[in-house]
Amino acid sequence: MNQEVTDFINSVKQPWQIEICNALRQMIHDSVPDVQERIQYGKPHFLKNGKYAAVITTAKGWVTFTIFNADGLEVPEGVFEPGKPERITAKLLEGKAVRYDLFADLLKQASAGL
């Protein structure tokens, strides 16, 4: 794991956001063999074979989790924000359940071809 990513997560102000970021990070490592992580554009990016697999972003009231290579994935309604078809983004809020199992399944599918 990359120390810059650790430092980024530890610098987040809200404890609930730190908890979600750490859980997402571990889920990404468990789901994507040989994933590499780095800070790019000021946020943690996770790559497989040099190609984007996922990114974690924080804002004042939420954490966002984006999966790349999402074309063709069967995505349940109401979990992800509308956007470009090649990437899906979930906005995670304090006190709301996070569907790590769903994210892991989708991430495995999306990163399989990288």
C-alpha cells in the first residue's frame, strides 16, 4: 500500500469518512489482483496494469467511489449517480449502509479485462 494514499485517508476530517475510505481501499485490494495505488489529481487512484480501476474522493458531506471500465455492467438503479457509461460513481453518506459486496462484485467484473 502506498504511504501517500495512507496519508490522504488519515488527513480526512470526518472519522466516518476515514472508516469508509479504509474499507473501500481494503475492498479494492481484495477484489483486484496486483492493484497499484497512487495519488493523482489530489485523490487516491487504483490501477491494474497501468489502467484506472477505481478512485476514492472525499467532499465535505460524502465519499465518492468510482469504478472505471463500467460499460456493460448490470448496475442496480438508485446506487450510482448518473454519468458517463464507462464509469459509475456512488455517493456514500454518513449513516447510510455501504454496499461493499456489490462494489466488490462490480469492480471484479470491470477490472477483469485490464
